[in-house]
Amino acid sequence: MSMLNQSLCWAVLAPVSAAELQQAIVSEWNQRFPHVRVDPPPWHVVRGGGDYNALVCDSPGNEGTDRPFAETLSRLAAGKKVYTLWFDLDRQSIFEWMNGDEVSYQERDPFDLAASLGFEVRRPAGPRQARTAVVVEGASVADVLAALGETADEPWLHIAQGFIGVVVTADDGLLGSVPWVIAEALPRATVYYLQRRADPGEFTVLMLRGSEQLGWLQLPTLADSSTLSDIKGATTPDEICAVLGLPPNSLAAG
């Protein structure tokens, strides 16, 4: 059984060769950074002991950056299941993909599924106290309600008009797949997905438009952890929340 990093953020498990996974990394990196660069990609390949190999990211707060890989690899593995697993205890999830489409999503423990496919992942010691919020620029509240369908009626979900766009928050701070559902349903809107953790202190903003990731910013900045240097000119968590029109304390640690 292959061992995956204890601090793993996500893993895409696909029934394709390690060489094909590495090519997916190269293609995605070249698409995001077509010019000369010296830093290596923030993803790597882990070989499995069976039919599945893994493409993984161990940079915290980067949930969602797995989606282009899952889409590409599920097309490559036509007719077979590809899984994306999120390991953070605050947002454990399993996404199932086939033929380029996400066909199933469950908020449940991913560790047993990883083990069943030949990968051992050590469990983190405890939850990381994450809070998340979404700001949708270029869409109305009615647009967001329509994009979310029945999910918009959930009592834990809150949708309100902010001064630059629609603000989406949740009672427990965790929005799961909501940012990507909105982005894919409203391809002309810009979706800002913000995540803040108290332990350790981390702040991340992921920008989405349709199925495309426009970039992400992680604070404090680590090697290979960010593709953006600011959000609308703001460079600190409080400034970014303010410029995006988030209510005070909407991302306070819970």
C-alpha cells in the first residue's frame, strides 16, 4: 500500500499510468504559467499498488484546484471512475468523476476509500477551524438562487446582496462544493472563494469563472502557494474581506 503525505490537501485517484498523471501536471502548469519560471508545480504523482495512481497536492487551502485534473483524467480513463478526495477534517469530501463530468459528491470520510484503492493516508490530529465565504461578482441574488437550485433552500446557507456582488455564507462556515456549483452555472460571473483558518493561521482566496480557475492567493505566502499577488489591490486578509464587501466577522474563526 502506498503512503500519502500526512498533510495532504487533496488527491485525484485515477486508473491511468503515472506517466499520464505527470503529463497532466505539465500541461496544467504550462497553461497557467506559459512564460519562463523556476518554481516546480505544487502537485506530484504517487504510484499505487493496483489499478489506481494518485496526483496529490499537500498545500493547505487549495481544495478546488483538483477539478481541472479530475475532469481531464476522467476523460482519459473513459468509462472508469476517477475520484477526488479532500482530506481536511473540516471539509472531508469525495467527488466521483466519469468521462469528464462530476457524477457524485458526498461530504464523508475519504480515508477508507483511499485505502480501498491502495493508498494509506494518516489522519490529521483534529479539525483546523475553517471558515469560508463566497462573493459572486457579476450576478444577482436571483441568479445565485437559480444556480444553487434546491441547495439554496437549505437553512444553513445564507445568500445576500453585498456591495460588489452576492455574498454566500454558511452557519458552520463550510460551503463544500457551493463555489464550484455557482461558478459553473454562471460562467460570466467571477466567484471569489475565501477560506480562513485559525489553526494554523491561513487565508486563501480562489478565483473562479465558469470551469476555469483564474488564480489563487494564499497568506502567509509560501513557496508555490500563490498565483496572485493581490485581490483588487488588497494584500491582507482584512483588506481583502473589506474590498470584497464581506460583513465584519463573517470569516472569524468558529
